[in-house]
Amino acid sequence: MLDVYVRTQDAPGLVDGCLLFASRSQASDLHVEPQTLGWQVRQRVDGLLQPLVFLPLALGKAVIVRVKLLAKLDIGEQRKPQDGSFQTTINQNQLDIRCSFLPGYLGEKLVMRIQNRSQGILALADLGMSLRQLRVLQEHLQAPQGMVLVTGPTGAGKSITLYAALQNLLQPHLNVMSVEDPVEMVMLGMHQVAPAPNIGITFSSVLRALLRQDPDVIMLGELRDAESADMAIKAAQTGHLLLTSMHTNTALEAISRCFGLGVDLQGLSYCLQLVINQRLLRRLCDNCKKPLSKGQLDAAKSPIWHQVEAECGDEFGPFAPAQAVGCSQCYGGYKGRLGVFEIWPITAWQRAQIEQGQQPAKIEYAKCYQQTTICHSIYEQGIARVMAGHTGLDELKRVLV
Ligand SMILES: [Zn+2]
């Protein structure tokens, strides 16, 4: 499909064609990068880049100019990084495109982040948590105050979880507000604010103003500096339910990061209710996956495998471990993604440790809640998903080891 635009050297057609292709594949980003013989266009689908089309030198340059014009940027500026955005409608999907241009030795590299506004927000129950994890989270979302912290590396789906939680809280008797940089999904029924540091509107100044707006529930896109962390902790202690996220690999790391920011430890120990850690795993394509052979299954049986099998092997469905094959309907045997989670409700003794500035010695998972054993760590939950044939062992190892 894209070859037609390459043959006719049609840069506007090619940009629209790439966006159409990306929107059909549910890609999150489009990359256009200069090489010695031309320009490589790739799309990121389910977290991995895939080649889309290769452009001749002149056409690649025309694409860069075309996107700069769409994003209302200076087409003459090729030495400095530039950021911009534009909106477009493709196949009845409203797309927000954020563009970043970075000059390099061979030319400017362009990355377009694609946000589909027409895409609905996932319900909490569809995120991928086990029923017991979901119950623990829902209990905490009903609390009148306190902090729920979502952790994970970039691209782990933290925003998806925050939006799903907010959607659960959009009720007529609650004033739900957010500070996000930038606003990733527009949600009806709540007030969303984005800081604008270029005109002096910082994250903490927005948060300060927002606290005067009588909020019940506040979502802060990310905890990143001491000032906003301190304000968030105070808000979560004074009758507000606060949802936020942090870029850390593990739940425990988030506590050390808070220590590093120099926040009020007594306040933190009082308000922190629940820490979530998460990852996204690619889902095996139902059309082409094939069962693991007996040899592969025997090789997979580690001590942790046996433990998960005994405790929660059927948590996500019947035992049917499978492997990726690949067909015309998927990419390398995978299609779509699912979340795996660790849910850590803070216990009284961990609260005391945090107050004294000590890293909690270990995480006690939600079993203290239900008095039953649950699939607790994120890796164990991943193994349970492998057992149900939802993802492959190679994917679990790629993301979590
Ligand atoms: Zn397939």
C-alpha cells in the first residue's frame, strides 16, 4: 500500500498512509530515521519496533518537511531539536500526534507518538489482574484518603492502570481532578490540567492551585520531585485519595526513591496504602500458537514453576502452555498485550519501618488480606499466564529477567 506513495514521491500521501497503517496496527510510535542510502520508517507495536517502509533520500527529506508543517514547526531549523504536535482523523479515529525532531550526523530523526483519542479506556477488570488482586485494589480505591502508587519502567502500562482506576472513581458525588504532563487520554467527568513550564506553570504550582478546588480524588501523572511529592503526601493525609506513578523497576525501589527525595517520612508512612508494580507482556496469537512439547515443558519446570502450579496454576484458565509460531494475523506469533501485576498493601509493621527511614525488609503480599495464598510476585503471575497459554516463556524472560 505504501509503495504507491514511494513510487509517486508523494510525501503528504505517505505520511497519511503511514499513520493509517500505524493506527490499524495499534502502533504507539512511528520512527523516521536517516540512513546513508535512504530513510527507514518503523512502527512500534506491542512494545517492539517493526520495519514499515524504506524511503529514497529525497522523499525522506520531504516527509520531514511535511510533518514539520503539520506540527507548525520551523522547516528551516535543522540544527536544534524541535517538538510539536498535530491532530488528524484517520478511519474515524481521532489521533493526537506528538512529534519530536532530533538532528544527527545523517540528518534529523523524527519520532511521532500516536495517541488514539477514540480508543476507550480499559475497565479495571480488563487490565489483567487476578480476581483477588482486583478485589484488593478496589477496596483501596474506595478509601476516602491515602496514596495508591503505581510503579514500573517506561512502557509498563502505568498510565493505563491509572486511567482505569480513575474511570472507576468517576461518580457524581466525587470531584476527580488530575495533573498530567501531558494529558494522555481525555476523560469526561473530570478536570485534567497539564503544566506549562514555558510560561511558569509548573507541576507543583498546578497542584497547589488544584488543592484549592475542593478535590476528592487527585491523580498526579508522576511523582518526580521533592516539592510535588511532599504536596502529594500532605494531600493524601488530609481527606484526598491520591493516585500517582513512579518510574521504578520494583515496588520496593519506589520506597527508596521517596527516601532519596527527602520526603516527610512520617507523612509517607501514614498515607501510603498500596503499591502496584506492573509490566506488559505480549499475548500469544490465538490463530497460530502451538502447545509446548513434552521436552519443552520438562525444561520449563523450575522450582518456581512447581510452586505456582501448586498455588495458583489455574488462576487464569486451564493448563495449556504454548509457544509462538507466527502467521499473517500476527507479528512473530504475538498479537496484543496483557498486564502482569504485583499488588502490595502496606502492613502496619512496614509502615513503622518506613517512618524510621528503613527500607521494608520484604513485601508481604495480599495474602494477609484474604488469609489465602495468592499468586504474589509479578514473575509468578507471569508464570501463571504462561501456564494458561496466554504468553510464552520467551516473552516472560524478555520482559522480566
Ligand atoms: Zn499468528
